[in-house]
Amino acid sequence: MVDLNETKQRDQWGSKIGFIMAAAGSAIGLGNLWKFPYMAGQNGGGAFVFVYFAILILVGFTLMLAEIIIGRNTQLSAVGAYKKLNAKWSWLGGIGVLAGFMILSFYSVVGGWTINYIVKSVTGGLASSDPAVLGGLFEQLIANPTEPIIYHALFMILTLGIVKGGISGGIEKATKILMPGLFIMMFIIMIRALTLNGAMAGVEFLLAPDFSKINGGVILAALGQVFFSLSLGMGTMITYGSYLSKNEDLVVSSISIPLLDTAIALLAGLTILPAVFAFGFDPGQGPGLLFVTLPAVFAQMPLGTLFALIFFVLVLFAALTSSISLLEVNVAYVVDEFNWDRKKATFVMSGLIFLVGVAASLSMGPWADINIIGGRNIFDSLDFVASNILLPLGGMFMCIFIGWIWGLENAIKEASNNGKLAFKLAPFWGFLVKWVAPIAIFIVFVQSSGILSLFGF
Ligand code: TRP
């Protein structure tokens, strides 16, 4: 397995599956299990999923390949990669670092909730199918001024511990068991949810699009979700791609990772939304959706407590394989740019991210009245700015960079291993990178009612 430390002799992935597992580990996380279902719930269900798929096909696969190409070509992480290809573009790596910082600050708070729910499932506190009881439990946790912050600290410490030492073989081995484990668990829980009374209303909500619900806000939310879920737009996949050997088929990887990622998001959606309708929860209730609905499903399963425990542990691991990729981008930046010692960089960045996360956590309780952007609290504002603005902007400028500055020929040469592999879709991919993806992102920005007005323009 790779050591994400920049050593003189650059490491490479042990195997192709090693890269796909690590990249899928970064992509699959809270974005799929926690965020996708509640975003769909808030943004018109099937309408959101429909737009999500359209953007995934036009932008998601395209950018996944683009990032991996830059990484493998330069053999450097984001900031260094842009610097090497064209020094004038290194700011683009900087946008990514900022986005990663903001995302991890609230991501870690949610990771903390997950640890708390592991504890709750052991102590038996979750055994209920009553929306009022489960909603109350969740509210009590997140509104508490200290408890969620302690769990947020714990999650940050776990992330820090892994990143500090570089990613060891243990993590790779663990991921190889845990990811398929997550898949199988999700499948079993989905079957239980789908066979609940009234579950089909949830399936319909999620899969039958009501096109009248599509508007600028829904499209922007779906765009942000594609970037967030696939770990795109901030150079994560540049870094991971930089450890790939020159013989691997990049095109195959860039198709498999989004497919795996989407499969997990759909499994989560097809578990949580049917449960929402079966038990009478509110689909639009936001970030608590996973935490209030799934315990209701577990309460209706034989061995439910055990299922709850295993499930939340798997969610924690999925979250950690993502959070390490977010922290790594920050650490690599200060190590590369300011020559910091890796240990110091890891501690300082984790500490700063933790502090911003404290504000995000407090905004769920004592600081709930502080509004930053368009009526959003601190937590939602961090998510909105990073996911819906910085990541898509990062992606758009990367397309412009590849299509118009670095040159499609160079990119395609890299993707086809210097012409050794057939890359039949090259002209099509080139067209998407040069024209379709950047223009689509730009239009979403301008159209999505009032991004600018949110900032007072
Ligand atoms: N994709 C991860 C998830 O779905 C989160 C994540 C990890 C991420 N690295 C990222 C999001 C880089 C955006 C950019 O949970």
C-alpha cells in the first residue's frame, strides 16, 4: 500500500485494485450514506436524483478521469501538480486546500455523531421506532454544547492518527474487508426497509421524478453533491492518481469508482427514504435523516441491536477512509509549500480544522441563530460554500486548464499510456472537458437563483 508521505522513492499502489479501493474509500463515505438521502429528501426526491444522474454522466466521469490524468502525469499532489504543469495555475490547488479544510471541519462533526451512535447502539438507547423519540434523541445530542464536541474531537484524533503515520498496510487490508462488508450490510438493511408497510411511497419519491420540482436550487444542490460524493474538485484524485504506475488503465478506473460510489448512494437512499415514509418521518428534515430513520428500521429487525452496532461501525470506517483524504490534502500542502515537518503539519492543521468544527457543532445548538449565508447556520454555510461553490469552481477551472492551457493532446496521451491502450472515447471525453463540463458548471452557477445575491450583489 502506498505511503502518502512524499518519500524520495515515490511509492506506487501495490495493485490496481489497491488504487481503486483507496480512491473508492475516499469517495464512499458520509456523502453517500448520510448526505445523499437527506439532500434528495430536501430537493424533491426523484427530481434531484434525475439531475444527479445527468450531472454524474456529463461531469462526474469526465472529471474523475481528468484528475487522475493530472496526478499520474505529474506524479505530484494537487498544488505541486499545477505548479509543474503551469506555475500560473497553482492557485487552483489552493482553492482545493481551502475546500478540504472547510469540508473536514463539518465532516468531522458528523463523524462524531456516528461514534456517539455506536455508543448508543451498545447501550441500547436506540430501541424505538417512534419518530418523536428518535428525533428527540438526535436533537438532544446535536444541541448539547459539549457532548458532540467531544465526539468530534475523537473523530479528528482518529483521522489525525492515521494521516500522521502515512497510510499503512493495515488500512488497506481493513478497507478490503470493510467495503464489501458495508455493501452487504446496506443490502440486508435495504431489504428490511423495502418490506416495511408503506415503504413503496419512499421508492416512488426517490425514483419517480416530478420534473416540475427541478429549479436552480435543485440543480446546484445536485452539482455540489456529485463533486462531494466523488471527492472531486479539490485535487484528492490528483493525489491518489499520482501514485499510479504508468501501466494502469486510467479509463477503467475512472469508470469503476463513480459506479461503486453511486451504487452505495442508491442503496442508502433506497433504505432511508422508504423508512421515512413507512414510519412517518419528514423527508426534508435535513442532516439528521440517517440518524433518526435507521434506528427505527433496526428496531424492526431480528438482532436489530447487533445490526445497528455493525452498521454504525461500518459508517465510521467509511467516514475515516474519506476524512483521511481530506486531511491529507491539507497536510501535503503545508509540507510541500512551507517545508513543515509532517508531524507538525498534521497536528496544526487538525487543530485548526477542529476549531472551525467546534463552531459548526455549536451552530446545531447554542449558536443556531447565527446565520451566515442565505439564512444558513455555520454548519450548512461551510457545506454550501465548499461543496456547492468551491468544488464546482475548482472542477470548472481544471477543465479550462486541461482543455485550453495544458492541452487535450497531452491529457489523452497520458490516458492512453502514450498510445499503448485504446481510448476510443477520447474525442468525446475531450469535447466534454473542453466545452460541455465547464459551460454546464458555469450555467448552473449563473442560473441557480442568486448565488450572487446571497453575497449581496
Ligand atoms: N467523498 C467523500 C464522501 O462522500 C468526502 C470526501 C473525501 C470529499 N474527500 C473529498 C469530498 C474531497 C470532496 C472532495 O463522504
